[in-house]
Amino acid sequence: MNLKEIVAVLLIAVVPVYAQAQRPSAPKVNKGDAQRVLKIIQSDKAKTKIYCEMAKIGNQLEQINEEANPKKFEELSRKMEEMGKRLGPEYGALIDGVQDIDPRSEVGQEISSALDTLDHLCRR
């Protein structure tokens, strides 16, 4: 599985949590927001560990068929939701904001690049 797929799974699993708490119009996010989140997570070993654990769960979610095993899917999604909250409000705002961004756009690519950097931390 490549890093882009991992990021996609993370976003799919975590976005509903933040979508429920969002205001009617989500704030626009940009490369600077993604880099700020990157620095926050990168500079805190506990947050880096949480992010990497979320990536592992994201892999599991990708492999689980939601219809075949809805209990396990829900359990892992809930776990990811709780972990995402521990990454801080900046992470939540970023995830909330990327919902409306085309991943193929320049901004989408810049944000994806910042998240890829986080994924590289998990390989160490």
C-alpha cells in the first residue's frame, strides 16, 4: 500500500468525527496549515506515535470490508476518532478543511506532501 492510500484511509476514517463538530462552512486550509500540523506532530514524540498508530489502524480499516465486519470497522473507526482528537485542534481543523479540496489540485498536492512527510516518520 502506498502512502497516498494510507492518507486517504486516515481521512475517510477521521473526517466524519470532525464533520459533526464543524460549522456550516468549513475553513479553507492551505499548505501553511498542513505544515503547521506537520511541525506540531513532528516535534512531539507522543503525537508522532499516535499518528503512526492511526496509520496502522488506517491500514486495517482498508483491509476490513465494512459490510462484512461492521462491528470491527466501527470499533477501529471509533479508536481512530479518539486518537485524532489527541493530535490537537489544528489536526482536526486540517482534516475538516481537506474535505472540500480536490486532491489533484495544487493545494491538495501540497497538503498531501506534508502528510507524506508524517508518514515517513512512521517508517523509522
